[in-house]
Amino acid sequence: MSKKRVLTGVTTTGIPHLGNYVGAIRPAVRAAQNPDTESFLFLADYHGIIKCHEPEMIHQSTQAVAATWLACGLDPERTTFYRQSDIPEVMELNWILTCITAKGLMNRAHAYKAAVQANTENGQEDPDFGVEMGLFSYPILMTADILMFNANEVPVGRDQIQHVEMARDIAGRFNHRFKELFTLPEVKIDENVELLVGLDGRKMSKSYGNTIPLWENDKKTQKSVNKIITNMKEPGEPKQPDESPLFEIYKAFSMPSETAAFTQMLAEGLAWGEAKKLLAAKINAELAEPRERYNELTSNPSQIEDILQAGAAKARKEARELLNKVRDAVGIRPLK
């Protein structure tokens, strides 16, 4: 029985925070340990430059994201771990797929439609004002990422479902027009994925400014936790889990029995200050070893680079084989 192939990309436009760890990194690392799964994980740096035009941010984020996944337990022996820009075959496939993709399909992409709508609402004469081709063609590059390794499943958030459906459309068009070379990928939505709340109770997100950094030391983590909103109830007054985001964050780092005990302590009047100390201790206990590994990796970037290059070599061997078949199928062949 062949293994199921799962592919995930991580955009390199920021430094991971606690929400990224709980919602994406931790479950993906666990899933990659499944012996029936063949896992591909890549740093999507070409995707990063679609929105981020700060070279240093792209560079620093690439290092931080790579170090984060490795520190959190990603095994590069079990997972093909690579940087998108190290696989030139992806960019060649991107062009070939661009040549068979209907413009009308790209017109329906959510991000492009949102940009056009914003221009219209702002009274712009040109509905495409400010729209660059990276944004417009983004779904084709994502399709190339997926089809290059014939992924069976692509774990995505709900906002990305359309792009995987487009990848299926494009793959189907190629297979019909030229040759059956591409697997039609399936969307994988984890209904049980944990969306960690932030300091203010909304989803933890850099755009809300409500994140808890992943790689700060114990003292700084405690300071971040201290900013979680609570009500004015005094020590000794009964408290309910829904009265502060603190409970949901604690739950993400605890066993059910520990969560139940914490709920009971709140009901018995645990002070918010003490509750925050318990939460920070939970976070710091789980991240102690990964933080040590992260600091070791970021202080020696060449170690990260070696791992990425080894992953790229493994990925390129397979990518070249498929791309040769694709080129032949579309008529790009040696003269004989």
C-alpha cells in the first residue's frame, strides 16, 4: 500500500508566535510521524515576496520559520523539508501551468476579487489599481507547489480551500489536454484544529497585536501572559472559564484532567494573578527544550542551511523526474 502524500507550505513573512505553534506547528509535526504518511513541508519564500517587499524581513523570517519547525520536532529524515526557492523546477512548472490556465479562473480568486472590490468602493477608475501580478497569479504558483510532488492532501485553512480547488482544475486541464501526469489534490480541513485566542480574546494574530511570542525567555513570557485581559473579580471570588481568554490558552497546554483541576480552582476563587503564573509555567515547561534548540539553531544558521539543502536535493531529484515528463508532454524535447 502506497503512502499518502501530504504537502504544506509556510509563508516566510513573520516570526512564529504561540498561536502558530498550537494551531499549525504542533499538530503538523505530530501528523508527520504517522508511518502511513509521506510529508512534504516547504518554506514559501517566493509566496512571501507577493506581499512583503522588505528583503531583510523575508531573510530573517526564513531563518526563524525554519528554526521553529526544526526546534519543535520536525524530523528532516522523515519529512522532505525544503525552501521553495531552492527548487527551480517549481518555477518552470509554474510557467507551463500559467500557459494553460484560464484568466477567468484567476479573476475569481478571492484575494484578487477583494482588491478589485476595494478599488471600486474607494472610487478608483481602474479596478486593478495597485494589483500586481504576484497577487493575481498566486493560485498558479500554489498549484505548481502542490502538483510538483503530486500531493494527495493539502492541509489548509478555510480561506485557502479555493486555491486547492483551482489546483484540481488546472491539473485536470493539463491531464486532459496533454497526458495524465498529475494527481488531483484533496483539501484537508482539520475540524478539530485549535485556533488559539490572543491576549484580548480574539484569534491570536499579528494583525491584532495580541500575540504571545514563542521564543522569549520565561520572564518575558510571564510579562506577556500578564497582559491577558481579565475582569475585576477579587481573589476568593468564584470565576468562570469564559470570563477571560486565559482559560482557553491554559487548555491548549494541558491534559483534560489538568484543565478540570484549573476550572475547579477558578470556581474556588483563584486569583487572576496566580492563574497567570500557572499558565506561564505551563507554557514555559512545554517550550523549554524547543527554546534551547531554537537558540542553538539560530546561533548557527549554517546548520539550518545544511538541512534545507539536503531537503532540496531530495526534493529536486523527484521534481526533475516529473518535470522531464511534463516538458516532453508539452513538446519541449531534445532534437533527435
